[in-house]
Amino acid sequence: MSGADSFGNIFKIPELKRRVLFTLALLAVYRIGTHIPTPGIDGVALAEIFASAKSSILGFFDMFSGGALSRLTIFALGIMPYISSSIILQLMTMVSPHLARLKKEGEQGQKKITQYTRYGTVLLSMIQSSGISVGLEAMKSPGGSPIVPHPGWSFRLMTIITLTAGTAFIMWLGEQITERGIGNGISLIIFSGIVAGTPRAILQSMDLMGTGELQPFVVLLLVALMFAVVLIIVFTEGGQRRIPIQYAKRVVGRKMFGGQSTHLPLKVNTSGVIPPIFASSIIMFPATIAKFIDHPWMQWLSNFLSPGSFGYSLVFVGAIFFFCYFYTAVIFNPIDVADNMKKYGGYIPGIRPGAKTSDYIDQVLSKITFFGAIYLSFICILPDYLIKYFNIPFYFGGTSLLIVVGVSLDTMQQIESHLVMRNYDGFIKKGRLKGRRG
């Protein structure tokens, strides 16, 4: 069966068809919102500032917001405040007994944590939007035109309310997609923003080639590099370290069970696209506010956290390493795995069941997570230096490619599961599409 036929099977399943169309409809709503401007802004003057911001933190943030920040639309803050709030809540579960207790209460506890995350999103959005509103009043375009023709508290309050409400609405869209659509809503929103900027990036490259500012050799090198990065991402995301497991024979009544050999798959990149997204969010929050505040210390911080600088690379790589280990520890507990293996008579050859097994699994997981963090760091800082040294006219590379490929694999895997469950052929005729988590 061809890929086109497999794709057509999506619309033969009413539930899957409804989920896919629902997801596309909400993503269309999000894209429409990225073109509705915030009141009180001179769009022409703002565009002049962003025209030279491709290599700054503003260009990086604008990539994640799907161009909404460069136009300062109602969705200018994007989904990053929600991600920042999620990070804070996950970190607090490790130090707060109350949150740790909620996490262990199952679905009801998770609902409460989600509610706290929403409150945190609104609070962070208000802080970030207030910093942006004050900074915009002091900014002028390279031509000397003010960004805000009529500054004052009315503009600040309007901006805070508009941007906060926009982020809250995006958060709601993401939750609805996750619950009633297909794929992870938050990831798909980021995905759609990145993909939406691709045609503009291609046109910019063609214009620069026409004027001679961008050499054809550089373009060919960039295309080849992108294909190579995609291959590396696909290969590494499917990479696993398989730990052999042997189950002892057990006699139940008159029957003998067990004795099989299997394996425990540990992914090289267990945390997926979460570390670069979390790391970007952590850096963007102070860097964006600093960019809009005209103060020597704030400008130093903004320059220090500008993509392509040594300080930014150091902080970004450090954050990626931290979140690789942190998120892996959150979603994979070696002690629980070892206890379950012992409960059902499983053991790793040469390793004693119980604590020794959990220590061995933790040791192996730590080693492959280290290589996974190196892989993520290389992929994510690559575009910063392409822009800095090769004058690439757009911010499309490591982090964005990682998110695009990763989200595509996740979404296709979910669609594949729906198709196979109803006895339809999936996207791959032989075998099954590998999920990104074992």
C-alpha cells in the first residue's frame, strides 16, 4: 500500500478524522491570531528594529512565536510563559512536600498541578508583558520613529491585558488539541510557528542570492547541512541501548510460566525535544525583558544572552544538560523498573535483583543521557554560528529542526497507533513507526 493510500485511511476512521480536522482548525485559529496587532504600536517602526534582529534573542524568540513578536500581535508572548510555569512547577515538586504529594495522587493531583501551572502562566505573562510595554515606550526605530506614538499607563495596561490574554488563549488551544485532537498541543503550536516562517526564509535567501549578498555555495552548503542534521536527528531519536532481561521459570498449578528473554530499551534521548524548549524558555524570559529596558545592566544581560555569543552558548548548553538529566529522572525511575522486574521474576544476567539492578540501570541511563545531551547541544547551537559567520538571513536550524522532526515523529506515531488499532495499514508497510519513548 502506498503512502497516499495510508494517508487516505485517516479519513476512513470517523474518530481519527474528527481529531485531525479539529487539530488543523485550532492551529488555523492560532495562525490567524499571530496577525492581529496589539493596539498602540507603530508596526513600520517595529519592523525596522526586527529587520536587524535576526541574530539576536529577539530573532530567536520571534521564531518560536511564529513571527508574532516581530509584529507584536496579541500572541506575541507565544507559549513560552506556559512552558516556564511548567518548569517551575516540576522543579518545585522536588522540594515542596505539598506538590510532591499531589503528584502521587494520580489524576486528581495532576489536575491541581495543572491549575497551578495556569495561574503561574498568567503571572509570568503579566510580568513579561509589563516589561515589554515599558521597554517599547523607550525604543525608537533606526530612523528615529517612536515605537509607541502615545505612551502612558493606558498603553501599558492595554498591552499587559492583551498579551496576557493572548498567552492564556494559546494555552487553552494547546490543551484542547492534546485532549480532543491528535498530538501534543503545545508542541504542535510551536511546530506550526516554525513551519510558517519557512516560506519567508526561502524568499529572503533567494533575494539575497539575487543581490549577491549570499553566495550560491553557502546556500548549497546550508541545504546539505540541513539534510545531514535531519538524518542525525532521525537516527539518534531512534537510537536505543537494549539491556537484556531474563525471566525465571515459575510453576503455577500444573503449568510452567516464564523463562523468556527480552530487553529493556533505553533511548539515547529519553527526554525528546523538552530540554531545548525548556532551556530556550529559561533564557528567553530574562533576555526578552532586558532587551526592552534601556539600562546599562539590562543591556549587558541582553548582549550576554544573545545567540552566537560565548555566554549564551555556555548558558544554553548548561541548561540543556540540566534538563536532559532532570526530565529523564522525572519520566523514568530505575527503582520502580527494578522493583517491577523483581516482582515478576525478571533479572539482568550478571546483576543481582533489587538495588543492584536499579543502580546498574541508573548508571547506563546516565551514560547514554550524557551523549544525548551532547547531541542536543550540538544540534541546537549550530544555527547561531551559521548566522554569525555565514550571514544566514533567517533563524532556522538546530532547535527548530529538532522540534519539527521530533513533533512530526510523535504525531505520526499517534496517527499510526489509531490506524493499526483499527486494522488499517499505517505509514510504514513493514514494521511500525518507532515511538520517541520506549
